[in-house]
Amino acid sequence: MTPALIGAVLVLVGVFGFINGFRDASMAVALTVRTRALTADVAVVLTAGFNVMGLLASAWLLKFMGISLVPIPAGSGGLTLLAATLVAASLWGLFGWWRGYPASSTHALVGGLIGASGGAALLGGRGPAELDRVFWLSIGLPLVLSPLLAFGAAFFITPLVTWVVRYSQPSQVHSGLRAAQSVGASIVAFGHGLQDGQRIIALFVIAALGSDSGYDAVPVWAVLVAALALGAGTLAGGWRITYTLSHRLVRMDPLRAFVSQLVTSVMLVFGSLGLHWPLSTSHTVVSSVLGAGANQDYASVNGRLVVRLIRFWLLTPLTTAALGLVFALALSPLANLR
């Protein structure tokens, strides 16, 4: 493996981490800014801080569960496969931001990996093992379960919270819930760091050292560089997706925004610490927003936009798989480097 190839892949991992924070900052700040619980600048800084804290905590999860999410072949072939995967996932992430559509970076990453593995197989190379297990754990199961669970929980919790505050003045309720939303946004950002941080750290380590090496501890440099990439991306803030969540998708009040953040926080944190499931922050947030917003007496959900979002979610692994295949074939000469 040449140092240049390793360096190029490490840069691609950093770009992927930056885009991840850049896009997913909206997941934590959109509702908080929409209900005026926090100003945009304060919300972004708060989100970046807790995102990084979640990433630092995810380093412990990696030590507990193992560093490699999927075994990548050693040598230049594995690095080339990883490069094709990262380029595919990053390009799709940028396209989703440009359209203002929240989508799962994990699904994009796994889809790109599957496509790149197919490209390696066409050229007679060796792809990652256990891809069927990774597909069902990272795409199939969360894609079906997490949106349904988030939507259902938010839909049924909303009338319960409404009943609890039924005798309170609306101004008092909204004031208290706005304060609670500040905490909720912090927990959502922390949960996002827990979920996505471990994948970014793992990618740095696999790119630098290979996935077939043993790890007694997570390297400090990988944690720090991943935190820098994710934190910088969060501070940059992709406001196109924020506008979609806070204005185009559902008309929200502080009560329903609080319920959405409550459901998202519990699912992300418990999914990481309790179940060790790779949940999608984007899918969880959007589904909880829809569940809380749909439980109203008047039409508040943009149905056409919901259909476009679901279609975009389904296209994510398919498109990144196709892109991964193309880039794997294009970068195949690099697989022969020593």
C-alpha cells in the first residue's frame, strides 16, 4: 500500500465526516429554531458541542463492540474499495443537501459498499465478507422498524402530553416546552454523535491500519480527527434541510416539537447504548416529526413532500450502490499498487 493512497482515503473519510455533520446538523436545530426556543447561532454551536461529545462517547462503544463494522480486504484493493464507497456516499449526501432532503448517511455508505464490492467482484477481486448481514442490520431492519416506531410513538404520545397540560395556560406551556426543547436538541445531537461518530472513527482506523489488524484500544488520533471533521461540518450547518424540516414538511408548535425531540432522543441514545443498533438519525427525526404533526385536527403535513422523501430514502442505497460500482471500476488500477 502506498502512503499516497492511504492519505487519499483518509482525506475522503474526513470529507465524509464533514458532510455528515454539515447535513445532519439540521436534525437537531430545525425544530428548536422553528419554535424560537434558541436562536440559530446558539443552536448550531450547542449542537456541534454535543455532537462532538457523542462522538467521543462512541469511542467507548467501538472498544466494547469491536472496531470494524464490516471486514474490508487488506491491501490496496481494500483501500480502493473504501475510496469508491466514500466518494459515492459523499456525492449522494451533497445531492440530498442541495435538494433539501434529509437522508441516511449510513444507508448511503452501506449502499456504496455493496456496489463497490460488486465492482471488485466483476474484476475478479475480493469484496468484504458478511455483506448480507451488514445489509439487513444497517439498511433492511432499521429502514423498516425505526421510521414506523418513531412515527407511532410520536403520534400516540402527542395526545398524552396535550392531556397533561390541558388546564395550563398556552403561554406557560409553550415557554416551558421551549426550555425543554433546548435540552432535547442537545440530546438529539449527542445521540447523533453516538450513532455516526463510531462509524467515522472506524473508517479512519480501517483506512490507516486495515481491518484485519487487532485493536487493544481506539487510537486517540482517529477520535480527535473524526471529532474535528464532524464538529466543523456541524458548525457549517446545511440550512436547506433545516428549512425542509421546519417549514415545508409539517406545521409545528412547541408541544409537538417537544414530543418529536423526546422520541428521537430516546431512540437514538437507547439504540446505541442499549441495542447497539445503527439507527438513522434522519429517518428517526423525520418520522417523529410526521407522527407528532399528523395528530392534529387540521391538515398540517405536506403529503407530496412526504412521498418524495420516502422515494428519496428508497433510492439512497440503490443509487449509491450504482455509484459505488462505477467508481470501483474507475479506480480499479489503484488496486494493483504496492
